Amino acid sequence: MLRGSLAPRGAIFKRSAAPPEKWAHRRPALVFDDYRTALQRSLDPNLAATPDSVLVVRNAGPVGAPGMPEIGVIPIPVSLRHAGVHDMVCITDGRMSGTEFGAVALHVAPESAVGGPIGLVQDGDEIVLDAHKGILDLHVGERELARRAHQHRPARSQPTRGYGGLYVNHVLQADQGCDMDFLMDPTTR
């Protein structure tokens, strides 16, 4: 479990799937607003990425995707793949199969679509992941984060009616099991 200013309610980091040299990492972010954008932008040979960049994929959670679908492997930018890079530190509010490999912090809660700090990360922001200490921090000042939060708009509109509206308005976050709030015992909420 990781916690910190980037994941106030937690994130999961599977140490057994990541090389030990990636368990502690402090580098700048390279942000993708959703998984489809990550797939598309990773093919750009001029994408400003280094092997030390922290890939951030947001809007992949219970509300943002919606449904928190399996996102598969987060793509390494093509220029780095051609240079032999096979693993990078990645952070997402989405989920991946338990059989995936790599240095990935998953299930960041709260997710971007409900106002989580992962939605405020910008390219170049310094991110600290320390799996030894259980830390996932965004090193941006509180005043700057408040300014970004004031200007933040969801990446896409969500349904307001029917099952879709019912779902996005009542699904719980990853740290609460992604169940519907009205199905939970009110004494345990």
C-alpha cells in the first residue's frame, strides 16, 4: 500500500512485479488523460520522455473510464522502446491484471474523475514513489494545487440519466471496493 499527497486514500504497488531498482523513484511526470490517449501519444517519436519519466494515466477508474476496465500494459513511448527501455514507473487510477509486470502504482484513490489529486498532475511535476516506505507523493505546492483544482474540469462528460447516471453517481472508489454505495450496509460506510 502506498499513501501520500498523490494517493490520499491509497494505491497498490506490487513489488514482486517490479524490479527492486524501481521501488524508490523521484522523477518528473509525463501525463496522459486516459488510456486511449496514452496508446496514441506513445507512438509519437518526438514525445518528450526519458527512461526516468513517471508515466501517469488518469481517468481509468470506476467513474472516469467508467467501470474501471482492464487497461492492460501502460505503453512505453516508442522512442524509448526502440532504445531498449522495457519498464518505467507508471501511476494510474485504473486497474491491471494481477499477472502484469512492471513498476506500476494502481487503483490511486480518489481517482481523477471525482477530484483526486492525480487529476491535477501536469507534465514535469515531480513525483515520489517509495515502496519501501509506502509513499506516493506529488511535489507541488499547496497554493499551486489549489489553483489547479479551481480550474480543473473533468476530461469528459459523464452520463446523468439511466443506469449510466446511477452508476457514476453511486459507485464507490477503488479503496472501497467499487461497489454501489446504496448496496453497502449504512453502519459500515
